[in-house]
Amino acid sequence: MGDVTLDDDRLLPAEPTVRALARELYHQVRELPLICPHGHVDPGLLARDEPFPDPAELLVIPDHYVHRMLHSAGVSHADLGLPDVDGVRRETDSRRIWRILCEHWHRFRGTPSRLWLEAELAEVFGVTTRLSAVTADDVYDELQDRLAQPEFRPRALFARFNIEVLATTDEATDQLTAHRALQEERWDGRVIPTFRPDQVLDPDQPRFRESLTRLAEITGEDTASYPGYLAALRQRRDYFRQLGATATDHGHPSAYTAELATSDAEKLFRRIVEGPTEPGDAELFRGHMLMQMAAMSVDDGLVMQLHPGSVRNHDPALLAGYGPDKGADIPGPTNYVTDLKPLLNRFGNHPGFTVVVFTLDESTYSRELAPLAGYYPAMQLGPAWWFYDSPHGMRRYRELVTETAGFYNTAGFNDDTRAFPSIPVRHDVARRIDCGYLARLVAEHQLSLDEAHQTAHDLAYGRAKEVYKL
């Protein structure tokens, strides 16, 4: 069967002249430090700095990309060792879980999951045996041996990955205990929080009322009143900023924004909190609160990120049994020209405001998002996200947005991952794809080689650092 071979020119253009140019560009940027302005790594991982438990706990159980593909093959979430909503795991044999992945490895051919995992195993852990039912146990044992060694603990990997800064994503009511512990310890790695207030901005969230109560407890504000609610949000934003946050993040169902008069906002808030609500109240409230978040960003300087368009928890049985974020989220159509108009008309020209917009609706890149970012100074395009965080997705992204938005109205790359060891692999893929795109422009005489070198550096490092104020 043979070992996995990672060709030095992987993902670079096949045409020899363009490939040579891409290789030159890539070798300039491949060793640059990693700027990770948006992701979902648990900061407690680095605060505790304990060995990773085993291959399944590291690479299968937390990865919703893996869950969804295996579920499509008829594998149950219970057999993958996922804890149910009561915290109970039916399958606790990690070796058996790993075997399931290896038995179905052929299903990942052509997917970014295979690309990431094979590169991760080879480059991070030095394991080059190809996964299969036959090799499952040998690979498991080899990985388990690596994970027991001190050089594979989280902080050692953080240093080896050359991470300059890592941002996590944290709920508004999170006390940020791990972040405080890291700062008090004066560890030299830079890990910062990101303010994610969805649980207290979205009435459709299952823990909305519970989260409002918690928000009141930790701020001392009356979150049953609209003024007290806004004051509590400002207080929490300030707390996050004190611990290094430079950004907020909003995962709303849509990009809808709306500005209400204070009296109308108070009435809407009262209906949301006390009931009864009217049809459309939840969407109107989310839209109004995005405007409030933008206004607060103008005041405190936090960069605003907007991640709309995911039809989350499409499978109600999975949600009921295992909770959210288990792989059943599906992209949906999104409107930006109309939905973002109130926000951009008020704040899009403000010199102190930055909003980074992402999409799961690729049809909007050239039609809506690139033209908007190519006009409003405050708007930046986030990189290809989630389902499109893949070689072809990244190429399509550059092809669809560059002619209208250019390179310098895009926000560089972020890995947006829960899988900590995959971070350098994901950045490497993005750098290879961007260098290939730039090489094509040079070969077509649309860009000089020196400009391509500068742009490659900026896409790999400079843009994310500048846009996110890092």
C-alpha cells in the first residue's frame, strides 16, 4: 500500500512556468509566523498544557468535518464516542473509534479533511503510514507513542508551529479563566479571547434567557431592562479588551441589520424578554443588536466579524441527542446588499470601524461582497470559510473577488479550527493556493514579480495582522 508522500509542490499549479513562479513565491512565505485571528481552540488546552489523551480524542471526536462524512456512510455518532446531551459516551474504546475512521478512509478522498489529516500526521507527528483498516492499529500505536512525548504537548507545539498570536472564540458570559491563568503565568505565547455574544443577542438560542440571567450576575447590571442590558454588554466587551481581545464575532443566521429608535428598541426588548413575541421579532432584534455592536465597536475599537448563512442543526434528531456543532450545519442563501445596507450606510465610511464579513453563499462573492468591500472603507472580506476552506474553494474565492475588491480589501487567512494540531497545515494550504494564484497573474503579465512577492507576504501575514489590529 505504501506510505503517504507529501510532494514539495503539492497544490501549486501544474503548468511548469507558473509552478516555478509559485514555488519561488511560496518559499518566501512558508516560514512566516502564523497569525491566527479567528478560531475555536480551547484556551484551557494551553493553560493546562497536558498531553493529548489519544488519537481518537485528538483527531476524531472533536472534528465535525469527520463526523459528517462518517455519518453519511451510516456510522452513528454514538459509535464515534461523542458524548450525548447528558454527557454519556456509549463508545469509550478510543482504539475502536480510530479503526472506524481508518476503515472509512477512502471516503475522504479529494476532501480537505484528508489533505489536512495526512499532512498533520506526517508533518506534525512524523507518521507517514497510509490509513486503512489494515494499518489502523499500527498508526494508533505510533501516534500514541508521539503524544506521550513532551515535545508534542500543546505549548511545545505552539512554539514549533511558530504561532505569533492565537485568538479563541468565547461566549460573552465566559469568565476567561484560562486566559487569565495564561497571562498571570507570564507564558510567552500570545493567546487572546474574542467576544462572541450570540447567546445573549439571539432570542432563538436555546440558552438565551439563562444567558441573560448569567450576564446580570457577572456584571451587576439589570439585564431585564434595555439600558441595563446594553450597559452589561459594554462592560463585558471592556473585560475582554483588558485580556487582549481585538475582535468580536457574530454567527447570526443572516446578515440582516436594522436601526430602531430607542423607544421602539425598548418595546421590542420587553417583548423578547417578557413575551408574548410577534412574528419577526427575533430577526428584528438580532438586526438591531448588530447595529448596536457596530456602534460599540466604533467606541472601543474592537473589529467586528460577521459569520452568517449557516442553517445550523439541520438534523433535529442529532441536536436533541448530541447538541449543536456535531456536523449537521448546512450553508444557506444570504443577502448582503440589502441586509447590510443600514449598517454600512451608518458605519461603512467611519475611519474607526472595521467589519470583516464571511459567507457560506459563494454566489454572493462577485455579485455582492466584493463590490461592497471594494467601496466601503470599513468592510473587509474574510477568507473562504468552513465548507469552502479548501484548495478549490480558496482558488474560487480569489478568482471571484480580486478583480472587484483587490487583495487589500481582504483580511488574509484564518484557520477557524477546533483542531489545534491542524493549524499549521491549514495555513500552509492557504499560502500555497495564494502563491499559485499570484504566479498565474505574473505569468499572464498582470502583476510584476516584485509585486507578487509583496502581496504573497501580505496575504500570508500582513493583512490579518493589520485588519485585526494585532
